[in-house]
Amino acid sequence: MQSELIQYIRDKNNAPLGVVVAQKRDNVIYYGYSLRNKKDKWNREVGIKIAIARANADSYVLPSSVKLTTLVLNALSDLNKRAIRYFKDSEVDEIKFQ
């Protein structure tokens, strides 16, 4: 069984910048993220697909920009707290931050 949590990364004006996901598979929580390119318009579906693909890949590279890396890590930290509470009724053997 597969279950997911989604959280959006937003700027100070509440405009979407990206998305982070937590996905539980086989009693392990995996995380992924996606950020929009400055040149592109935000597309929620594409962002979620990319974040899920990274969670499924079990490995990814964080952005090279310190500012963007900080945004992603803060969002993942917040999502991790939510995921632990959300998945508490089911067994979790491991949490995979890559």
C-alpha cells in the first residue's frame, strides 16, 4: 500500500515555488521535492509528479543555491513532522532523507 502527503513551498507573498512530498511504501517514509524554474509558470501537477519521482528514485541532488536548498530543507523538515503524525497509526520502520 502506498500513501502520500503533499506540502507546497511558498514565497513571502504566498506564491507557490515548489512542492515536497512524503510517501510511505513498505513501512518506510521516502521524501521528494520539486521547485519551479523562474522562467516557467507554476504547474501543480508537474511539480507533484517530479517530487514523487524523486521520492521513488530514493536519491536526488538538492539545488546548488544555498537559498533554495534552505527552502527545500525547511519544507522537508516541516513535512517530516507532519508525516510522522500522519503515519503514526501504521508501522514505520525507517525514514529516508536522501
